[in-house]
Amino acid sequence: MQKNPLSIIMNPKSIVYLGGSNSLQTMGTAQLITLITGGYQGEIYPIHRKEKTVLGLKAYPNISSLDKPAELAVIVIPGKAIPGVLKECGEAGIHHAIIITAGYGEIGQKGASLQQELLAIARKYNIRFLGPNCIGIVNAHIGLNTTWFPNKYRAGKVGIISQSGSYVTQTLTYFEKLGLGLSQAISVGNQADIDMVDCLEYLGEDEQTRAIALYIEGIKRPKAFLRAARKITARKPIVAVYVGGSTAGARACSSHTASMAGPDGIYSGFFHQAGILRAGNVMELFDWTMALAQQPLPKGKNIAIVTNSGGPGSSMADEANHCGLEVPIFSPALQEKIKAITPLTAAAVNPVDITMNYDLDLIYKKLPELILQGQDMDGLLFYGIFGSIHFQDKIAFTGNPAGNILNPMKSLLEKACDEFVKLPEKLKKPILCACFSGREDDAVVRIQDGGIPVYPTPERAARAMAALWEYATIKKRNRDESNEGENR
């Protein structure tokens, strides 16, 4: 079986870089800085015809002057020079490339002809390449980032394949704020050579990727895509956003990546056949994959809600019902157990509303564990994260030295959060949280870094829980169809 070219492109031991200089006024230099500072441990060989060093690295006048061929070429130079450079790569024994430069199939017939010229050269020299008109790649586990923006959050379990470069680079700061860790991200651009099917097959086999997010403007090889996706979704989830179903969307896709869009309904049916969850927008794409990559799947759709505020709990319950989940009344026996450990003012029916309460052991351990340890509930939606940031102004007002009160509180909070994040694995049930504070709150940081997603609104947490249930039904459908096939 032929090796997937992305095995080298996403894990190169050495990179020759064309387009970097000592001037910050070029896109190529900015991306080279990201590559150098991102933690990548392989060799980097900048090519520059005049400079002896580029950003502190030894520069080479041309590719043929390298002592040995690099495993990957990253190309960010004017389009007219790329055919010659690609030929030079082939002659030097470099068989993998990322062509970031735009101005090809997406600009019309002239650009399409130039793209075919690149493809012909690549075929002649056995070169496999991403692009053109892409932003590059991220492999967070080895610190590899050829995009414009730095990837500051820790490596995670969500893989991204996108026909938009922005969704694997400009989103990196958004992912950091949300606590979403990437495994790998691939910008495919015009898909002249390597396409979305190749990327799917690669991430489908990647052990570090537990959920795959797709941004789609059009699919080149629908039969191969369907075959690859169905194989993958039997064991790991795929979530997709498709933006070519409207007149305006199709027009934008054509001018963006030269993609041929299709009717919206056809893509919905196509995704259903493939077992792909269709997100309504990019926010849902990343919200859902974040949950799917980190949480166990629910065995049913009965969801419990724990909150210390009535409004957010009600919002969660309402949205959960809208998404097809159930928020059933607890059994009388469970209600009595809840009443025994909560204040008299608490509601024990589901949602459990304990009102404003700072009993950390109750909030983070006793209540969630009590509710989820039985067979009736399949998952938990939680609102009530309040870290030490919320007490700093109160302490300052009283005039007490902050350390005398805040440090013990932080210690208790850390212990409570550490117990909380163990519950999904311990009980084999998903927990998703909502909090209007972000990572400026140490409790949010502790919970997100522990593997439980924390969403900025209650509704987003509820919709992510619904995505977990939808994928659970997809896996069950796949098993049933497989069993039927074996019994025939």
C-alpha cells in the first residue's frame, strides 16, 4: 500500500524554506518566524539569493547548494518563480512541498493553466504537495507550525482539515481562549494535488487525533471521500461545516479556492451517509469536536443539570430539549439523597439549582458523583464555576492581606477541580460545563486543562452534549449495519 504523503509533510525531519528574509514586511518572513519559534526541532534551511543569514539561520543561495535534500519544501514566493523552484526541488531529491502562494485555479482560466503546470512538474519529479493557495500546517505534538499565528495552547486531540487557511491560523488565538488543543491542522487550499480525501485518510489513522473538524467548500472526489469517511466514523467522529449551499456561498467558494459547490440538501444527505455530523456554523464545528475529542459518549439521552444559578440552568434545560435531549425529573429516591446534602433552598428535581454556594466539595464532587453513579442519567451539564478571581476584589475591600485568605482558597479549589475532572473517566459519562468567565479564572483553566470543555454560554454546552449523543447514535447505526451485513 502506498504511503500517505502527509506522513512526511506533517512530520518532516528537515525543511527548506523559500520566501523568508530579514524584513518583516513579507508574509514569508512572518511565517518563518512562527516556524522557528514554535518549538519545531528539525533542521530549517532558508533560501535567499543575497543574504548569508536569515533570522539567525544560515541561508543558502539555492536548493541545489544544500548539503543534503530536505524532507519538505515550504514555498512562499511569487507565483512566476514557483515552477522553476519546484523543478529544482525535484532535481535535488525533495519530494514533498507546501505551496502557500495564491493566484492559481481560484482566479480563473489563466490561474488554472498555471496550476496545471505545477501539477505536471510535480508528476514528472514525483513530488506530492499541499496547495497552492493554502496557509500550511500545524502539528502541535512536534511544535511544527508553518502558519502566520503562533499556536500557544498545549497539544490536544482535535484534527482540522480546512479549505480556508484562516481556520487553521487566525483561529489559533480563539482555540487558546477556549481551551481547545489541536493534534494536527491542514490547510488544503486549491487541492491541486493532495486533497481532503488524503487528509481524511491520514488523520483517520493518526492516534493522537480523536475527533476531526472539516471546513468544506466543495469535494473533489465524492466517492473516495464517502468511502474514507464511513471507515473513519465507525471509530472516531467527524464534524463538518459546508458553506457552498447558498448562491452567495457558492460564488465565494469559487473565487476563494476554485471549489465547485453543490446544493445544500445533497450535502446534508451525503454527510448522513458518511456518518458525519453537520455543524451549522464554525462555532459549532469547534465546540462539538472539542467535546467529542475529550469526553466519553453518553449511552442514552437523559441529561442531568447542576447549576448554582436558575437562569443558566433553565437555558441549558431548554436548549437540551430543543436539541433532542431529555432532562427528566429525578426519581424520588435520588431527590431525597440530593435534599440530604444540599441547602433547604435548593431545587432537587433536575435541574438541581443549589443557588449561590461555595461548598466546593458539594459542587464539584458529591453532587455530580451522586447524580451520575446511577443508571438513569447519561451525562451532566454543569454551570457553577467560580474561581479565586471572583474573590480578589472582596478581599481587597476588607483590607485583609490577599495571601492569608486567597492561597488556602486556591488550594481547596485546585483539589476540588482535580477531583471533578476525574469523574467522566471514572463514571464513563460525559460532563460539559458553561461559564461566562474565560481562562482569566483559575478554575476554568484547571477544568479545561483537565479535559472537560467549558463553554462561554449554557446553550453552547447543551448543543455540544447533543453532538455527543448524535455521534453515539451514528456509532450504534454503524454497528447494526455491520451486524446485518454479517448475518446475510
